[in-house]
Amino acid sequence: MSHFGSPRRSFLRGMLGAGTVAAATGYIARAAQAATLAQAPASDPDAAAYLPAVPFHGPNQAGILPAPQRQAIVVAFDLTTGNRGELTDLLRALTSRARFLTTGGTPPPVGLTGPPSDSGVLGPVVVPDGLTVTVGVGASLFDERYGLASCKPAHLTTMAPFPDDNLDPAQCGGDLSLVLAAGSTDTVLHALRDITRYTEGAAQVRWRIDGFASVPRPSGTPRNLMGFKDGIANPDVSDPAQTDELVWARPGVAGEPGWTRGGSYQVIRLIRMFVEFWDRVSMTEQERMIGRRRDNGAPLDASGEFDVPDYAADPPGAVIPLDAHIRLANPRTRPTADSRILRRGYNYDRGNDAVGDLDMGLIFTCYQQNPLRQFVRVQSRLTGEPLTDYISPFGGGYFFALPGIQDDSDYYGRAMLTDRL
Amino acid sequence: MTRRGLAGRAMGAAVLCLLPGCSGASAGHVPAAATVSGTLITVSANACGSSWRHPSPGLWTFQVHNAGTSAVDVSLTNAGTGGVYGEIEGLGPGTTRPMTVSVGSGTYAFQCDNGSDGELTGPTATIAGHAPGGTAVVPAGVGQTLTAVTSERTYVERGLATTARQAGALLTDIQEDDLTAARSAWLTAHLSWERLGSAYGMFADYDDEIDGTAAGLPGGVSDPSWAGFYRIEYGLWHGQPAAALEGPARRLGQDIGELRTAYPGMIGYPQQALSDLALRTHEILEHAMRFQLSGADDYGSGTTLATAAANIDATRAQLGMLRSLLVTRYPDLPSVYSTLDRLQRLVDAGKAAKGWMPARTLSTAEREDIDSAAAECVQLLAPIAAMFEASPTP
């Protein structure tokens, strides 16, 4: 490595292709070049089969507020970069790749200088297909390695187990989280393959899980794999008052650093569902555990999916039991209103486990202003709920989804890395 | 194996037909065209489904509307036998919910119970002829309910006394620093506990105190708050000295003692206790499949197959308490016993001359045979819970 005279580690050269550009900054240039070559495949007759591009630049990352897309990959990385300079390079590279992949275009030709720059999974012209890339940072990023301890988001911690959890450390935490979401499976797989290729040597996958959002059956909110509509009672993301109150970080309050503006705390919980067992439970019991009708998602005391349950009219829980999931999670009271979260979860299916049982469940994902005030309070209220017998949280972590990328010169974490407290 | 599998599938179909909305002939695959949808049934404090005007055989979806001011349980019953074809529990005031029922020849009446005004029975509707329909489940009578519930209480109290005595022997062995004897005493006491049939919180917080695993504890197996049989197992099979185990063993005895005092107060009203009992007939083995047959709850002794065997004993005991109720209601009861016998034979084969085989040492074929038999058991046991499901309020 030293014969290149570069302080950077091998990952900064590895992606350059054999013997092309022997300078670490070259690969960043190349990533940027890919982005400038980007062009919407408007003349493609099949373009209609793909979703349009989601604008990459903005005050917030584009993948946080929208409803879940059909396909997702959730992956956590541990960083193997040695210092802050390398971390900056990594985040710049990640930004360039995300900008290109979400915009689409023709990958730059390399001629005879090396293997092709793109896997080709999406064909010769990369289609955006609605891809969003959401990058988060874990508490471990703020240890001694990068000198970032003083600018850690105020409420970012390592996920501690809740009483009903059965966490596998190998599937928990990570320095960096990445949520890729798009209209089809090949799009998110292509994005993951591209991003890992361009960050090799700097980041190693710690855990990964693939998810999907079901189409509405037959309408309304998509169902989870327990057969219930899931995510009905979310904050209204079209209302800035609600998102400012519940989703976006609040710099300057309670020690929240200024650089967090536009970011949001991301909680990911990998939750296995014991679906064989669940399928052996009577409909009445299923509905009373959830608090909603299975057929149309209505609260048990109402008729329509989006009707608001009236707990005040049912103090003993005759209609919606006091320990029903929806009643504990969101009691609809004034004191609990600020604990609401924006749920953006995906179903997962990982085949079967070692003893032949179906391994499926939920990649519970939520965004919020303060996880201690929101997710942790909600989850604490759910301790011991009847539903716990049918599910088992085994992985995930707490992350801070970085502020949005403002323009072509911006990159993930720029404000964090240049923060002068 | 293949023939057994096919038999299991056929049994499953028969089981399904105990549920509302399933006609005997088509086992749930009723063509949509047969559905008579949207028949409005209104219930209130003084009316119970008087609007079913033109009954005919087929699959009916009633839209049951509560025009009253309090929650009500609504069921469609056989006016002759009192058997229930379909039920909505806790229909809130002002709300409408569907009830889908396969209706054949017979005499029907809606029944409403809002918990305060007593039971109200609507007018009867008669369908002549011999059209097949769904199967009704006759609610348990008071006498049979009390018999079942009382026999369970006796069973649990005796089992707790046995467990308490054996936990005392375990403490003595530990105090005498005879850890070889303690390991044997631990297994004896733990299996007595497992024979009680506690699964998924039968004893509320006592389950965690007495038989909780280290999952969910911040310090894992080193967490100082971890207590109970598994805590002691971990110590006995991980080289911990007697001095480190005396405290946990003493606490185990105290917790069992407290549970013996608290248990009578934890039993619900008779219908609820019967419902819980029926629920456990499959939950005990559901629990055993997930945590014992898989080996997940092996903290060193390698005796999860022994635990599963004790759980099978518990399931048999619960079925025995319900037997007089089940023989008239559950045509697949003989299959329940034959599959339990099969499972028991397979699990007992894991008891070698030197002790029990750890579940993880089973061959693939052995493990598959056991898991498959256990899955068939719970599949056959699950309907029992639905048959005796209690209304949430007495």
C-alpha cells in the first residue's frame, strides 16, 4: 500500500480497477463522474415498468417519510477505516454511489482498463426505480476511533434488551445502517452490490435482512405476516407540524448538536413471528391480542380501518382489552401523544429455521425525534403484552439517520464531520 | 410416514369444520358465489337478531350491528341444542362486525349477552330438509366445568407440593456440597415443575421467578437477578461452587412456597379457568416445541427431551380433566391420543442408559420425526382452545 504514497487503506484503491488511477482521490472522482453521466432513461420504452427517480437532494433523506416500498434491504456495517479522513472518504463515496443509483444513468465505460464498473443486474442503463438510500449512524461510531465522541446525537444509545427480547449480538448494532428501498428486488440488490463494491476495505457487513411490503389486501394499509394491517395509526407525514414534533431531531434542545438538523432517530427491531403457533390461535383471541379486526383493520370498537378507538368509552376493556397491542402502544391520551412514532417497517421471510419452522416476521423500523421519549416508552408499555408469546425480537439497533444531502457538493455526515462545538 | 401425513391432513380438515364458516363438504374452500353477504342483524338491550327473515342453506355473512349502549357478545346458536355456530365477542356499541356461518338445515336463534341485562334469545329461524351446514359447539355445562376446574386445582396443588419437597432436597444437597446428588435432585424437581403444565405465563410472574431463562436480562447468564431452575442448572453444569448456588436454591424454595400460597387466588372464574385449561392443552406442547425439543432452553444438563416428556405428561393430564367434555364435542379426540403416543415414543427413545440425550445430539432423522409428530399434536390440540374460549367478562 505504501508504494502508492497514500495514507488511505486499500479500499480506496481496490475499487479503481487494476492499474488505472493510482491516487486515492481518484475513486471519489470516479464516483462523481458516474453521477455526472447520469441521465434519465426517458427513451427506454420499458421505462414505464419502473418507478421514477425520487429526488436525492433535500433537507432530509428521501427514504424516511414515504410509505414503505415493495422491496427493501436493511443492512448494518461495521467500519474498518482507521481514521477520520478515511471515514470522510467512505461517506463521500457512499454519497456518490447513492446519488448515482437513485438518479439512474449509464455506468461509465472502463474500456480495457478493468472489469466493468457496474454489475449489469439492471441492464446497461441503471434505472432509478424509486430507489431510496437511507443512511444512519450507530452509537459505536462515536467511540474513540474518529474523534466524534463530542458530537454524538444526544439521545443515541446502544439498544439494550427489553424483558421479552432474545437478542443475538451478531444481529444487533453496527456503526452504520443502510436501508435500501425500491420498486423491485433486483433494484435493491443491485444497489447493495454496487455500494458494497465501492466501499470494500472500509466497511464490513455486520448483519443484513431483506424485507418487503405487501400490496394492500384488498385495500388500505398493507398487512404483516400475522395477517393484520400494520402501520395504520401513523403520524400524518404531510403535516410539517406533526413531523417537526415527532420525526425530526431538534438541535439545541436537550443537548442535541446543531449538525443533527434534518436527521431522525431510526430504531430497527428484527422480530421473528412464530406463525405456525399464531395460525393455531382462534380468530377471537388473535383480534383481542391486537385490538383490531383482522378482516378490515378497524379497531374492535369501530367499523372502519382509520376510525379512532375510543378508549375513554371503554374503561374496563370490554371491547378492546386493556392489554391489546394497539391500546398499550398508543393509548391515545394527551400524556402519551408525544411518544408516537413513525413506523416504516417491512415484512421479512428468511425461509425456515434449523428445525424446519418458518422463519418470518417483521423488520420493525421507526423514525422519531427522541427514541427515549418515543420508541423506548412505547416498547416499555408493551412489556408482557399477550402478543409476546407469538413473537421474539432477536436483532436490530438504534441509529441516527443523517440529515439530507443538500446539493452536489454535499455528502452524508458533512455537518457531523465539520461540526465545531 | 406418508400415510400418517395424509391422515393428519384429513384430520386437519375435519378440525377446520368445527369452526364457523366451514361446511363439511368443502372444508373452507366455499365458492364466493355461495356467500349471502350483508344481511343486517341488529342487536340492542331488548332485541337480538330479529331481522333474519328468509333463512336458506348456504354460507351467510351477517353484518351484526350493536344499536345498544353497551358491549355485547352475540352468537348464532342451534335453538334445540344450544350449540354455537358463530360468535362475536365484545361487539362495541354503535359498531358493526361480520359473522360468517355455514348454515344447513336446522333451527337457529341469535343469542345476545351484554353482561348486565342477562341473556337475550332472538326469534327462531328454521330451515327444513337435510342440507349440510357447519358444526355447532355446545358450551360446557356448569357441572362439567366445575369438575374440570376442580380437578386441575387438585392436580396443580399436589404437583406444587411435590416440587416444593424436591426443591428442598436440592437445597440440602447443595448445602452439603454434594453437587453430584444436587444435579440429580435438580432434574427430579424440575421435571415435577414441568409436569404442572405451566406454559406462557400460567403462574404469571412466578413463572419467570421459578423457571425463567436468561433471555432479555441485561447481564445474560451473569445477571444477578436471574433466578429459578435454569439459573441453578447453569451453575450446576458450569462448574459453579455450592456456595454460589445456595442462594438461588434457597430462593427457589421461597418462590415455590409463595406460589403455593398465591395459586388459589390466581384461578379465574370457572368459565375462564376452563378456557385457560383448554388453551394449555396445546400451549404446553407449543412451548415445548419452541424451547425444549429445539434445545434452546438447555443450560447445560442436556435434559430438554426429559422436559418435553414431562410436558407430554402434563398435556395428557389436562386432556384427562377435559375428557368428559371432549368425547361429545371433538371427533378427533382418538387421533389426539394416538399422535401423543407417537410423540411420546419418539421422545422417550432419547432416554439412554446413561441419561437423556441432549436435543442437539439427535440425528436429523430423529429430530425430524420428533418435530413432525409434535407439530401434528399441536395441530390437533389447537381446536380445543377455540371450543372452550370464554367470554372476556363473566
